[in-house]
Amino acid sequence: MPARLVILDEPTSSLDAKVTGQLLAFVRAFAATGGSTVLISHLLGEILSTADRVVVMRDGRVVAERPARELTRDSLVAAMGHLPDTTDGQAHVRVGRTTDQALRVRTRSRPGETITMAAHEGEIVGLAGLSGHGQTAMLLRVFEGRRGDADVFGSVAMVAGDRQTDGVFPLWSIRRNISIASLGGMLHRGLIDEGAETRLAATWRDRLSIGTPDMGNPILSLSGGNQQKALFARALGSSADIILMDDPMRGVDVGTKQEVYSIIRAEAARGRTFLWYTTEMDELDHCDHVYVFRDGVIAADLPRGAVTEDAVLHASFRVEA
């Protein structure tokens, strides 16, 4: 018997824009035949463009239920219990930025040509394009500082996108998951200064609003969004000059995103450099310029004013003559 009700729980969190569009079009076609779908997503654009009716839940309870046509992104964010983020990417101003390069990586662009991907101190540089087209590989090249093709001028930390596989240490506490990247500076006579470790964890718990009464609790006691905050705290709490981000916002709620975006802007203003791979088009608005990847190479380098959805998609799909 054909299914008449389908429940989709974050179905697009690991999909690129093209496949996401195909899936959501199928959801609408399924509804047109009389089928019903429960679509669970933290991507508000998906909800507003696809759903007929929106139910907002917070802390296990229904707090709002309205037809989708009556909602805007801001009213939906407000219903979720968060203030809308009124600071768009155009408001990001680099304060005290120097002309010093933080990193440069030589890579192939077209056959027989090379391009140098560069990022300066205080810049937020985006990596875009369809998923699996070389963005993560580029981050790993920078992280590993491979001789011969990557020049990295400063220390590096990375925020993993797949927190369960590449991010959290599941048997450790929240505090130790945060402090692991900073322990080298916390040694006293060869032993870890537990007071310094506790202070570091407490500072970033407050800055990122990590939802726990005790940083000594296991990391898996946190929700997924709070685990991701802990990974950001690990990178940002370290002394790293360059922060690499491997699509870290997948499946993260809008409130957490807003908090992290604000921290990223503040840290960039202090001179830190961010290299940010994202599959969410809205996040590119926070970037100073964007490199679009296709088939493992850079297909376009878009300055801030040229970063539009059409430009990114065109570079992602264009076939060279």
C-alpha cells in the first residue's frame, strides 16, 4: 500500500542546493497527489517555501501554529524564541584589518592554469559550490600545511561539520572537549592547570550560551546544537590565528546560528581569519569574498559585491568550452 504520510527529519542537512531543490519539489508533488508530509528542518527558507502549515516547537512544547503564508523569516525566528538577526553580511566591517596575508594556497583553476587562493588577516573567506567538489579537501590542505602548495602564516584550528565522526570526544566532559586545543598553554610543571581549564570552559560557555549547568558533564549530555557550540568554543578558545569551518551549521537551530555568526564577526574584527565552507547560501552574506569550487578546482573568485545566488550557481554548473 503506498505511503500517505512521510516524516522527513532534517532530510537536506547533507545535501547540496541542487539535490535539495529536487527533493523539495518532490515533496510538493507528493502533496499535490493527496499525500501528507511532516518536514522537520532548521533551514527556515525550506520551511517557508515548501510547507502549507508551520508548527513551532520549543523545549518539547508547541508554541505556535500558523499557515506558512502568514509567516516571514523574522516572525518565524521570533516564534522560536529568538530575536531576528538584523545584522546582515553587508554590515560586517573589518576593523583594523591589515594587508598581511594569513594564508595562500596554490591550486588548479582551469587546465594548465593555477590560481592562488588567499585570505588576509581579519577576513571571512567563503568556500561555495556543490557538496563534494573539493571544499573540504582545501580546508584539510590548509590544516595540514602541506609544503609546496600551502603557505599558512599562523596557527590553525578547525571546526568539523560532522561532529559525531570528526568533532567531539564522546567519552570526555564538555570542559575537556573545549580545552583540548589549548592544553599546551595550560601546563604547570608538566601537569594540566585545572583552574585555567575551568576558566576557559566557563568563559566560552557564557560567550556561546552553551546550555549546561555543569561543564564537567559528558559532552553527549548536550543537544546537537550545544555540542556544535562546544566545537566552536574549542577552536575560538585556542590561540589559533586562522579558523577553518567545514560546513559546521548543518542541522543547527537558528538561535545557535545567530549566536555563532555574531562571535565570528567579532573575532574577525579582532584580526582572526576565517575560511568557511558552507552549503547554505545565506551564510555567504557574512563573507568578504567567496571562492566557488567545481570538480575539485576553483571555478570563480567572487568579491563581496558579486556574491549572489545566481553567480554561485552559475559558477557551480558552468561547463567550460
